[in-house]
Amino acid sequence: MPDGLTDEQVRAFSKAVDKVYAARTCFAFEAANRALLLEYKSFPKLRAKIAADRREKMLLAACGRTELAIAGVSTAFLDHASERLGNSTQGEFWRIDEEHLRAAEEELFGLRRQAAYEAGILRAHLYTLAPKGAAKLIEAMAVRLERVATGEADQVYKEAGNAGRTALREAGIDETLTNHAFTEQRIVRRGHLTS
């Protein structure tokens, strides 16, 4: 845990890290579901390629690498996806003085934007040409991702139960996320925290 934080800051940071963990777990769970889509032999090849690519992007998000998962995606597309669900397109994390909490809220904002974008891709690109057997799975995935995007990641995480943690494990991602682990990830991966 970072030094010099008040009890209130530690509680806020812990709560934000819990939300990040829930959202990351949801991404791992949905990446596993995308793999199920690829098992449909009648799935159009172009759509299967899109699904496979988006699955990799979701795994990046599950690893805490949202910035890589949405790299190359126009901010206009991300904004549109967020606005479609009634979300703000501007994160408020930059107003937070405490850098650890700001980092957690920044990642959570990115995860929510990506979830909105992924749900939109499912609805726009996959659902229209998907095999009938896959349509229910696609619809359920889109609804869960929309819920993550609108701030319900903790409820979706609870509903996924052990399947979410199993998806993390099968993807080679640690099944836990402590405050210390989150801070270390931010230092190593992004290099912008000072302690």
C-alpha cells in the first residue's frame, strides 16, 4: 500500500481497485465466451476474424492493458459507444489529486469505454450475420458488456461467479488484484506513479 495515504484515501483506493478487478474479470469472462463463438462452423470467416481480434483485445483489458486494447480505435467511436449508453465521454479521474486513486479511476474509465465499444461491435457486426445458435450468446454478451460500461461491473462479476475467476486463470491472469499488485502494475506497465 502506498505510504502517506489517509484511511479515507485507502478506503477509496481499495474500492476503486475492487471495481477495476470486477471489470477486468468481466472482460476475461467475455473473452472466454468469444472463444465459444469461434467454435460455430457456420460463423462467417470475416466475422470470425473480427471476433478473434476482439477476443485478444478483451484479454488485454483483463490484464490491465486497456490502453493497448483500444489503441488505434478512434476516440469518436469510443465516444459514440459511450454516449449510446448514456455515459460521459470525459473521465473525471484527472481531477483526483491522489495519484493511486486517480490511476485506478483512469483504468476504470477506460474499461467502461471499452466495454461500451465491445458491446457495440457485438450488436453491429456479429449479431447480424451470426449463426442462429450463437445469437442468444451474443445478445447475452452484449447486455453484460453494456452493464459493465454503465457501472455495473460488480454485479456482472457476482453473476459470473466462479466462471469469471476460471476465465482469468485459463487466460494466465492472476485471479486476485490487491492494492499493492495494482500499484505495481501501474508502476511497471505505465511508469507514471511515483511510489
